[in-house]
Amino acid sequence: MTSRRPGRTSAPRTGGLRLPPALMRVGVRQLGRHALDPGLPWQRQRQRLDRLMRVSLLPRGTTIAESVLNGVRTEVVAARGARPGRTVVHFHGGGYCVGSARMVRAWAAHLSAQAACRVVVPEYRLAPEHAHPAALDDAHRVLSALISEVGPASIVASGDSAGGGLALSAVLALRDGSAELPAGCILMSPWLDLSSDRLAVPELVRRDVLLSPRWLRACAIAYAHPSTWADPSVSPLLAGHSGLPPLLIQAGSDDLLAPDAGRLAASASAAGVDVTYTRWPRMWHDFALQPGLLAAADGALSQAAWFVEAVTGGS
């Protein structure tokens, strides 16, 4: 596990082991094969993924509510004692084509309990029915609404996988529009460069139990025309990264998208951004979404809670 933060270091805590990583690895592999199959229609993939996500273990006292912000449906997850102002806006993953707030409900509930925050999860529009920039427009509208409501110092933007790319793209759009920025940004296993050849590192292709290069390419084509993949609004890794708020970047060493996390950490640090980058050994894509089941995910969650509290202060 490695960390990088200019002037600071972090030491994420890990909880007791809930399930053996080897057993979790088998389950995640089956999930990927069953639900993330590029040979299936998108609607079928969504249905399969939604069925698999129906059972979530949430901390006692968690509330889940629906809301609409600037025309975008959201799910609001709050644990008992959450501060109404302190808000994490989390964009779920799914390659821009599948997924919903249900996918991250357990993670959001545990984060709310540890960081005393509410977690707002937008149900942004999905490709191919709604290609780029629909999802980015939705993300921008939600962030702008919440920044106006509670102020930027109380907001943390967050996202996993494609949602990580969406979160970073939305923050970059705010920066480029000279708008107020959230206090920080959490990026978990982020997909940041749609133009990257995922077959270039065969060892990662073999080790990642959830993602496949074929599925990622199908998602990329559905989301945006290949001629636009180098556009920073599509692939935010290719943008300039100066002027960003503090970043927390989390990845696993066996994640097909781990190179994106490392490249962003290096680029943002070089641009003077306050960066914490942590990579967990032998962990797969989006492992951090399994707190309560996996010790490494418990550690990643504790680090995320620390980050939220650190950047929002007394909000």
C-alpha cells in the first residue's frame, strides 16, 4: 500500500477480516462474467446488475430518500447523526452504460456513518441512449445545485470507476468556468482515459477479476465517438490538473484501470495539487465498495471518512 501527499502522509486503518479475499475474488469474478458481458444488450446487463445489488447490508438507522436536484433524480443516503450540511456527491460506476445508486448504497451508508455526512448519489443519464455529454451535464447540474445550497466548503465530489471519471470531469468543468469548487474529490478505481489500450498490460488483464478490455471498449464506444476520446471532457486524465481541490485517489494493484490512478496522482502532484494516492496490493477493481465484507475495503472507507472530515473541517 503506497501513499503520496505533499507535506502529509496517511495511514488508513483496516478492520477485521470479514470474508477471505480469495472467496471475495471468486464472487466478484462471477459478477463480472454474469453482468458485464459485452455480448448482452445494455438493458439486460442493467437488469442483471440491479438484481445482484438488491441485497445491501446497511448500518442500523440508515435512511434512504429520493430527491430531484436541477432536474436530476438522486438518492440521498444518511446515517443517524449525519450533519445536514456536510455532503459527499458520489457518481456510481458502470462504464457510463450500466449501474445505479443501488450499486454504492452500502458504501455510502458506511461512509455517512463514519464521516457524519449525507451522501447524494445522482442517477445520471446512461449511454448509449444518452451519450456524452449527457452524464456530464447531469453531474454539473447536481454539483452546482448543492454548492449553491450548502456552499463549496461543505461539498466533496466522489466517484468510482466511470463515476470517478465523471466526478473529475465535472470538477474540471467548474474550474474551467471559474466557478466555486468543492472542498475535495475522492476517486476510487477511476476510469480516466477512454483512449488507453487496456490490452497493453496483459498481466493486468489476467489479474483483474471484474473488468475486461472488450467490455470497456464497448462502453467507451457507446459513451462517446472514438474521435472524441482524447477530449479532456471525455478523458479527464488528458486535461491540465492545476487548480484542483485536494484529491484522494484509491486503487488496487490488480485493477485494470490502476494505471489511470497512478498517472493522475503523478500529474496532479506535479501541478501542485494536494494528492493522497493509495494502492492496495492484490485488490481488484472497485474493491473499496465492499466495506463490512473485506478488510481492505474497510481500510479504504476509513481513509475516505478521514479525507471528508479533513477537507470539510467543521462543516
